[in-house]
Amino acid sequence: MFKYQRMKSKIYYFTSIVLTLIFLNGCEDYLDPEVVTYETYDQVTESYNYTKQRLSSVYSSIQPGFVRVGGAMMASASDEAEHTLETSAIQQFNVGSWNAYSNPDDVWAQYYRGIYKANQYMVSADSVNLDVFRLDPEQQEVYELYVKEIERWKSEARFLRALFYFELVKRYGGVPIITEAGSLDQDFSLVKRNTLEECIKFITDECDACAGLLPERAASFEDMGRATKGAALALKSRTLLYAASDLFNSSSWASDYANPELIVLSGDRQAKWQDAANAAKAVIDLARAGYSLANNYEDLFGPAGFNQSEVIFTDRDGNSNNFEIANFPIGYELGSSGTTPSQNLVDAYEDRTGLPIKDPGSIYNPADPYSNRDPRLKATIVTNTSMFYNRPVEPFTGGLDGPPIAQASRTGYYLNKYVNQGLDLEAGQTSVHSWIIFRLAEIYLNYAEALNEYDPGNSDIASYVNRVRSRAGMPGLSAGLSQDEMRERIRHERRIELAFEDHRLWDLRRWMEAEEVLSAPIEGVQITLNPADTTYTYQKVVVENRVFQPKMYLYPIPQSEIAIATGLIQNPIW
């Protein structure tokens, strides 16, 4: 599970760390591949340039959401989508066949690997030898600049460690907090889980510390994707929102669990909501960071999305077309259908007047179901006859992208969000892909949600929800909504605005709505072309019946870890 390595001679040095603890299943060796040199361990850790490059290895532990599990987005484990390939590992979630031995999203080892890389980096960064500048009176400005840079790099690693801990906590509850680099004689069999309260406090304290040391926003194009004060405060906002939500404040789903401190927080719930609102407002008030909602919603998810004023923190990858190959409609060269949006999600988009499509006053037309809808529908989902690449998409029966073609979408829809449909896959064209981790619209909705819980009726609630809606071209919320009505409107807005950004699955858990929503059938649409008048008939169909049991609110601790670290306590009901 844990491994400790030391390189003493001139051999290949892989840039992360040589002196490293690795939290891994199976005790496998791990070396980071970014940069290879013939330098010794001491030469590398004392080098300013290598230390700068080694930080990229800590960033590499971020898990982007493009093809997270078995080639699928996590949306395919929620009511947002169905993955076309039925043999994908993501289906384990949907049929309930996952457990402590086999979890398709088992990120325990990956994130602890990132945590240990961050721990080692923060220690080794202090070994950089700057004497050549420190001792030269004419190089004092350079020396001071390098000292500040090293402190910033350490703060970036510290932020990343807090981010990795959040990703663990939202899945597992309280987890072991390990902040030291480790030693040869450490007994890892005695590692224990920290309480959930200790974990939340650790993450938020780290965010506060990093916020005071990081720049408010990227200062240059080259800095895009690096941690900033805005990113640290955004992580604090999300963490406190989760901490105030139902899941971490109720053990009703696991009432017989002997260690509730691992999964439930104590204290004043209203104070938690207030803390969450204040944390979100702190991001909003970062005036000098220059954050603002992007003018065009769809552009946020294109190749230049990382450079939008709305983006707070993003994982920017190099040029590729893997995501397009995975998600282009089946009738396009190399297309594989991939993550296909559900009718459940499509039905959630309002009409252009702001009414649900089932409202008697809605202008929704079942014979022309995708017209006069919230513009985010077409920005997110490819619907029948939508233009895609160089032709209208045809998911109807007998169409170029529909049944009975093998691996055609079973929902009648294809994904648009994040897909660069301008790529010629046959010619091997590629583009940059940036997975957005934090953006301003989420912070607005975090703020509105928390504020509605502790200060209902506050004018800021509707104001910030309406800013998100207005950018999308949608009318504002009706005046005079009750607290319950506003809660539902905010939850609806998150579902639409943040679709396919890996929020829905976790929102349903933290609201404790997953038992109802994720146990409901996933629906699609069967589309029939009427040759006589070239119209279409749309008939809803059940695509898949799904399973969600109370124990699934939290992931099980991997059994392979418990077998070695016997002090780890398993989550309830698993």
C-alpha cells in the first residue's frame, strides 16, 4: 500500500519525487514521467528549474471528468445521461453491482498519491539552493523573486492537497489526514480515519492559508490553470456548502452506524449555512481578480474556455481528440456515441418564457419539442436535426445516427457540451480541452443556496440566480417565492447550468435525493420520421432501470486498504 523509495546514484530521475510515500493498492512502484534527467536526487531537489517543473507532477493528480470511468463521464451514473457502451464500468453504478472490492470510481489511491506528492514537494522545495544569488549583492532582486516563486509553488501544492482531500471527503466522509512526508519506519497499519469535522476544518483552514499566499488571479497566459486565491476561496465555498447540506448533517440513512463522527457533523446548522454563504461571497467580492460571467455560455466549454473571465480554476490539457472520438454521434467517422443525455434531463429545460414544459401555460410544443426552450438545451445537448459538424444529426429510427445502427444513442440524444464538433476526426484534427473545476456561475448558485437556507427572502438570493439565468437568455424568477419554492428553483438552476460538469451526482447525494432520483428509470426518446410530410413523432421510452441504495450515499473504503491499514473503519452498511 505504501512504498518508500530513495535514489542515490546518477540514474533516471522522474520529476515528481524520489523520496516518496505512495498510497497505492497492490504496493506498485510509481514514478512520475514528466521529465527525465541524469541528475542525482540532491541535484534535482536543489535545482530551481527542476523544482519548478516538478510541480506539474502534483497537478497531474487532478482527475478531469471527460472520460472518468470506462470511457464515460460521471454524468452517466446520474440522471443526466446513459453511456452507450453497456460494457463500460460506469454501468456498475447503475445496476448496483459495485462494492468495497470493486468500485469503478475508486479514487482513494490516486488522490492519496497526489497528497503524498504534494507533501513531498512542500518539503523538498525548501532544499532549493539559491546561494549563487543570495551571496551576490548584484543578484538580490533575482534572489528575492526566486524566494517568492518557491513560496508560491509550495502554496499551489498545498492548495492541490486540500482539493484532493475534498474529493476524498465528498466520496468517503472522514478520511486519514496525512501532512508529513513520512519515514522508513512508519507503521501504516495504524493509520486511522479523521472525523468528518476534522477533515472539513483541515480543508477550509488550508484554503484560508493558501488564499493569503496566492495571487488573486493568473497574471499571464502561461499562468492559466495554476492555483490562485480565487481557486482557494472557491474550494472553501464548495466545501462549506457540502458541510451545511443534508447528507453531512443527518445519519438517518445509517442510524445504526457505530462511528457517526466519520460521516456526520455536529453544531449549529444555520451557522454552517451562513459560513457557506460568506465563503461564496468572498469569491464574488474578489474585485481585483476580474471575474465576471462569460458573454456566451457555450464558449465556456470550447477550446478557448480556459481564457474566459468566468473561469476560476481549470485543468487544461494538451491537444487531443479523444473526447470527440468517445462522444461524436455514431454516424460520423470514428464517432462512438459515448455519454448520451437522457430525456429526464431534456424535460428539465424550461420553455423560453421560464415555465416548465408541463405547465399548462407553457409554449412547449410536443410535435416540435426542442424549439422555444432554454438556450442552454441546445448548447448542451445535440437534438434531432441539430446541425453537427457538417450536417443535421439523425438519431431517428433509420437515420444516420439512430437505430438499428450498432451503438447508436439509446436515448435519442448526443452530447454537445465540451465536444468540439468542428474537428475532422478522420483527418486527425485535435484541440485543447479544459475541464472547468470552478467557475463564477457555480459560486453565484452556492451563494444563493446557502443564503436561502439561513436568510430566506434576502434580495441577493434572486439577484444572483437571475444573473445566471439572464446570461443564458432566460427571464428572472417570479417575485414572492417562499423559501421552499426558492430552494427548488436554485436546485433546478444548478441542474441546468452545471449539467455534465460533475455536479449533479454529488448534489443529489448531499441533498439526500439520490434514493428517489437515482432509482428512477432513465428515459430516452424513440424518434420516427413520417415520410409523407417529413415530420417526426417523439415517443418516450425507458432506457434503463437503475438502483440506488442508502449505503451508496458514501463510497465504501476500498477493502484492499482496510486489509493493510487495519485501523480504517468501513463506511456504514457496506
